[in-house]
Amino acid sequence: MALETIAAACILLHVVFAGLCVEVVRKLGKQLAPLRALYAAFRGRCPYTAETLERFVEIWDLFVRCPDSSLGFEDRFAVFCDQLGDFLEGLVQRAVDVLELFFQLDAEGQQAALSRVPRRRLSAKEAAVGAGPLRVSTCGICLEEWKAKDDVRQLSACQHVFHARCADAWLWRNQRCPMCRTPLVG
């Protein structure tokens, strides 16, 4: 019990420090064009990492700049901790997925199968009315609603559409659709 409390306190201190760093970088970023150019280059080369950082910034912003003025600090902090827990759980799961991929025997075959599944960006219209011929409004893996410019993969055999990051993690381990279990290759 005491070890869990110490671990939670350490995580909280790291999160607060990261949040303060986010605030400093945000204030500098408004004034320094080179910092914005550096971030744009980073985002272009490491979209997965940039997306992770942006999600943390969103969680931090909801805590610091809560739009609901009726929520007290304790309520905002409880929501923050809940969202942060989900965020960290997702990061840990992604790390486990990467480790599983690293130790797979046939990584070349998996990559070849994955490269045959087309990847594209959703238009604003398609995000609003539903993706693909089935007009699905959410990703079947993470259950998030579509947003314009989401990277998606559409499986050709069954026409199901998923976020590319969700589909990639699934399809590396399973060569079947996560919804209907249709094989990727006929």
C-alpha cells in the first residue's frame, strides 16, 4: 500500500513537472518562430510521438483551463487523474505492443501484409457522415468518433474502417479484421 502511494506521488510530480514544461514551451512558442519550426519538423518526422504529446497537452489543458467553472479543484483533479490514467494505460499498452512486435519471428511478412492495407486521411465530410461504404461513425477498435484528417485504414475484404494506429497494432498480431474476423488475404 505504501509503495503504491509513493509510486502515485512520483507519477503525479512528474506529470506536474511535464505540465509546467508544456506551459513554458507554449509561452515560448507564441514568441519564437524557430521553436514552432522545430515542432513542425518533429511532428512531420515523428507523428506518433507528436500525437502522444498533443494528447497529454489536451488533458493538461482541461485540468488547468477547465471550461466548467462550477467544478472545484478536487473535481477537476479527479477528472484529470482519470483521464491521465487512461492515457498512461494506453501508452503502456502501446509499449507492450512494440515489444511484442520486436520479438515476432516473421516481422517482414507482417509488414508486407500490413502494407497491402491502404492508408488514407478522412475528409471533413466523411468524418461527419461516416467512414467507408458502411458509413461507420466511430473506429471499431478504440470507439472514438472520426475527426477530419484522421489517418485510417480500410480493409478491402470487408470494407471496415479503423484508425491507422489502432488497425496497425491489431493487424500486426492478427491477420483478420477485428470486427468480423474476415482474413486480410482471401
